[in-house]
Amino acid sequence: MAFVRAAGRDEVVPGTIREFQLDGQEIALANVEGKFFAVNNVCLHRGGPLGEGEMDRQVVTCPWHGWQFDVTNGQLLTNATVSLTCYPVEIRGDDVFVDIG
């Protein structure tokens, strides 16, 4: 496993999502009620930046065309067979680490 520091815990406040570049990979890091989830930052529809999307509980809406994904499992809300890549997350002290493989 290759855990990489993504952010400080206070950099992604509850109810938000932010995009990060981790060793060349586009990752979106979401904070859902104090629990962190990491998914691929690229929307499966047309490549929109999910880390710039709006969060509603655990659902992020792509800012380009409105596709919605559950950040806790990566699933597209309208088709559960379509999902984003999800990455394991660890909290180490005040830092959030993501396993990018």
C-alpha cells in the first residue's frame, strides 16, 4: 500500500469536498460528518472535476453536467453498476492519508 498525505483534517471541513493531486493522480477528498472518503476526481460522464462539485450529505454533484455519486462507495445514483474508483483513507493525528495504490 502507498499511503500519501492528502491534507490536514481541518482543510476539508464537514459537508465539503476538495480536489488534490497525489503523485499524479486526481483525487477528490470528501468529509461526510467528520468521516473522510476519497474517490477519483474525474466524473465518468465527461471528465468533470468532482472535487469542485456540491455536497449534499454523502452525495457529490458534478459541476459540469449534474451527475451524482455517493462518495462513501463511489456509486452513480442513477445506476448502481457504474462507480468511481474509491481509495482507502487513514487518519494519522491531524493528517488525512490516502492509499493511491
